[in-house]
Amino acid sequence: MHTQKRTTLKAALLGATLAAALGMGSLQAQTVLKFSHTDQPGGARNAAALLFAKSVESYTQGRYKVQVYPAGQIANDPKAVEQLQLGGIDFTVSGTGTYATHIPTLNLTALPYLVESYGQGWKLYDESKWLKAQFDKGPEKGFRILATWEAGFRSMTTRDPLNSPADAKGKKLRTFPNEMMRWTLEAMGFGIQIMPLPEVYLAIQQGAVAGQENPIDTIFANKFYEVAKNVTLTQHVYSPIPLAVSEKTWQKIAPADRAAITRAAQEIAQWIRKEIAANDDRQLAEMKAKGATIAQPPVGPFREAVQPVYAKAKEKYGADVEVFLADAAAVRKAVPSKK
């Protein structure tokens, strides 16, 4: 009798151990991928990242789980791209100009006033053969562009009104580290201060900088309008945000799962494009209701001020400038702006 009980107990323990081992095996089979970005939890970029994570887990039948780290928890934008190269993180989403540190010709995407509407911007990024060729240089640099997500057109938030470039003289403006952006803002008359996005609110509040420039959704999510109440819709640069994966990570992923992740990336690209385009007016109205001044001065003087930027770009990048400007001109002709 005792022998039978011991045998039954052993069988039960063996079964429990096997079940635990199988359970542990299934947990180990799920690979966790890190997604780092600098947007706040309330921003559209973070919402898109969370939707992407959900889709990846679903489309890979749970083989991959994406953990999202917002607000620069792991790294600011330039460091995030370096982390992609090292394999320290698996995904990031950032302005095209951020990737230009490693693919210099991508600086040309930050040329001022290339397009005037979302429709034009989407067509340019979807159809420019020149731009695709630049993105295709990514894998040899350690990252791969999977899709172009949206952030919007960059505008200004400043402590004092900005009615024309004359008001920029002597003012220090925060921006991200990008050559073309520096040339553009300096041509307008600003002095430049580079700093990570999470530090900007306090820097404006303390008077270290007179303001900053970013797309409306980023201004709204970071509440920059609270400390720099003058929101000026210069829309000086169209600023989509390509989603990139670490090439080291990519090479470890099976073809079927690569296809699933790419599908998720491109579906979310369509979602965030609609989201950003639809949100601009609502967010501006909400900022105004909270005390911000929304201004849309004539863009002519700003366009005129930045003309030297094109000449500087041609001096440095040669024929690439003409090719990309021609692509942009063709898009503006094909998709007339309502402005």
C-alpha cells in the first residue's frame, strides 16, 4: 500500500515538474524585444508603439513580445540609433534627420519647405526612388527602416511672439542634433542649443532657451505651450519618423516573423498618419483653451530667410540635392496644396 502511494506521489511530482518545465520552455520561447523612443506616454508616437507591440505579438503567435520604453527612459534619439547598431535595443522611431548621422544624405530630408501638406509628404516618402535608395543603406550601418511613421510639420513655441525672422534675432532655440536643421534655424536668425527632448520643458521654464521647434503632437504631448505660450505655425520642415529595427536583431528573426513584423510596422504607419493629420486642429484648439497663443504669420519671410540653406546643401551634397528637390517639386505639382 505504502509502495503504491509513493509511486503515485512520484508520478504526480514528475508530472508537476514536467508541466513546470514545459511552462518555462514556452516562456523562454517568447523573445522580448525592446522599443525605445523619446515621446511622452500621452503622445501619438507612444500610442503607435503600443499598437505595434500588440500587432507583433499577435502576428507572430506570441513568439515575440515588444516592450515599449517611452520618454527617453533608455536613450535619447541619437543614442537610441547607436543602441540599435550595438543590439542594445531592438526598435526605435525618430526623425529622419536623426538617422543622418549614419547616412549623411538623409540630412536632405530636413531641407526647409520641401512639401506643404500631408498628402504631398506621404507621396514623397512613399514614391521617391532617391529616398528609398538612402533608406536601403541602413542595414550596412546596423539598422533597417521598416516603415515611415508620422510626426507632422515642425513649428515653433517661444516665450515671445515670433511674427517674422526679425523676432528670431538673438534668441536661443532648442533643436535636435542635425546639420540641416541648424542651418535652417540659424538662417532664420536663431542661435541654436542642442539638448535631449526630456530636458527642454525645464530649460524653457528657467530661461536657458527662448523656445523650441517640433511637430504639433510633440509640442502638445510635452506641454511646451505651458512655458512657451507663443505657438507659431512656421511648418518649416516636414518631419516624419521612420521606424527602424536593429540589423543584429533582424538577422536572428525567421523570415515568416520578419514578414509579420514588417506588416505590423506598415499598418501602424497608416494609422499614425491619419491620427496625426486629424489631431493637429484639435490639439491647437486645446492649447489655445489652456492659454497658448496660436499664430500663423505669413510664411514668405521665413521661406526667403532660408534660401541660403539650399546653396549650402548643394555645396556639400552635390547632385543628390537636385534629385531630391526635383522629386519634391514633382510631388507638389501632382498633389496641389489647399493653402
